[in-house]
Amino acid sequence: MRFDVITLFPEMLDVLSAHGITRRAHEEGRWTIRAWNPRDFTTDNHRTVDDRPFGGGPGMVMMAEPLALAVQAARSAQEAAGVGCAKVLAMAPTGAPLTDARVRAWAAYKASGLVLVCGRYEGIDQRFLDQCVDEEVSIGDFVLSGGEIAAMAVIDAVVRHLPGSLKDASAQDESFAQGLLDGPYFTRPENWRGAQVPSPLLSGHHAQIARWRREQALRRTLAYRPELIEAARTRGQLSRQDEVVLKLAGEELRQVAQTSSEQSGDA
Ligand code: SAM
């Protein structure tokens, strides 16, 4: 898969091909990346890419034209390389949240290219977003200084889903793959500072281990992301045994909440 990233700080992207799973997949030729600096698409001596916002207010806004020309160059380069551009994505805290479903959908364009646009300053001229971008992507309810870290999060998550990037079946067991959060992990030693590894994991009994892991995933998802449980229920992904676990876990959570509210009321 090919990624073309529009950024004022191209060197920030180097870390992706320098470390870990993304590095290996890059070395194996599963993905390539090219950065495009909007400053290279300006016509004035100062290579201006930003200007003051109409209507006043603090900060600067990225101008539409250098970004549009950079996207056009990236798309042309993808076409010349025979991959074709599947989507242009802009990083924006105001965009739709980045989810596993969106990542998988983009990874399915594995024979094509994605163009990712990184904003800076107060953001990007809305007319560029309206005319040149297919989807806006937020990586969370917080504001970063620029879109590069968000673009790297998108690329990392997509690369993990490219065929062959992960050497085992681990993607199938990861959070969100089955609609739930992943459960806890433990490794040696069996006893660490008095804390024991849960006994089912030491049993060597595959069915018992699988049941324990499922229960932990259900409990964790109910505690932290109850809306995922609701969604899994709607999709018919919960068994009768799952529902028994969830009922018990729900009662325990209510009990804990009640105890802590009584204690804070006492205080
Ligand atoms: N004025 C904007 C707002 O309040 O929504 C924030 C602009 S931010 C300082 C500059 C750039 O960082 C954005 O254009 C975007 O590309 C990127 N960015 C910041 N937070 C982000 C997030 N949570 N997800 C994706 N991109 C983000």
C-alpha cells in the first residue's frame, strides 16, 4: 500500500519505517510512504502556507492553494505508480473518530494509495476540506499541535491490517476485532511481588483458558466501554454464557459504585 502525506514537517514521518512492525513491513515492501511539503507548492519568496483568519481571532490558518496543489501532485504520483488514490484523509479534531472499522476499510484498499493531510496552526481553510478531502479523521477528543501524529496513528493501524504484516493470527484476538476489548496479559515470573498469575492461565487446559479470556474481555469491555457490549449484543455476537458473565459483572460493578458513593458520602 502507498501512503502520501502532506505535511510541513516531513522528517516526523521517518519513525514509522525505523521501528517495530511497521519497519519490518516496510522493509518487506508491504507499504511505501512519500511526504509532500506544501511549501514546495507556493509561489512567493517566503514560501507562505498560512495566513490570518478572516473574521479575526488568534493564530493562523493553512491556505487552501498550496495544500490543493500538494494533494494533486500526490494523487498524480500515485496514478503514475499504477496504484490510484483510494481516499484523501484530513487529520482534524473535528473529524469522525478513528475506529477499527475505518482502519479495516482503508486497509482493504491495499493495492491503492491513501493521501493523508496534516494540519497545523488553527487548522485548514474549510474550502480545501470541502473540495479536496474525502474523510476527516480525529484520533481523540483532545487537540494536538499538528496532524502528523494522527497521520502516523492511521498509517500504523492500517499497516497492521495489511496481509503479512503480523506474523501470527494476533490481529484476530486484538481489541475490537471481535467487538470487545482485549483481556489482560501475564508473563514470567508466575509470582511477581506477591501477585500471582491467574490460575486458569497455568492450567494448560485450552478450553478453560479460552473461557477465562472471554470472561475477562467481557468484564473489561463492560467496565470501560459498555457501548461496545450493546453493539455486540445487537450484532448477535454474545452467547448465553456471555450474558451470564455480564449479568454477574454488572452486579459487581454496581456494588463497587454503591460502596464508593457511600464512602464518599460518609467522608
Ligand atoms: N483549531 C482546531 C480546533 O480547535 O479544533 C485545532 C487545530 S490543531 C492545533 C492543528 C492541527 O492538528 C489540525 O488541523 C489537525 O490536523 C491536527 N490535530 C489536532 N488534534 C487532532 C486530533 N485529535 N485528531 C486528528 N488531528 C488533530
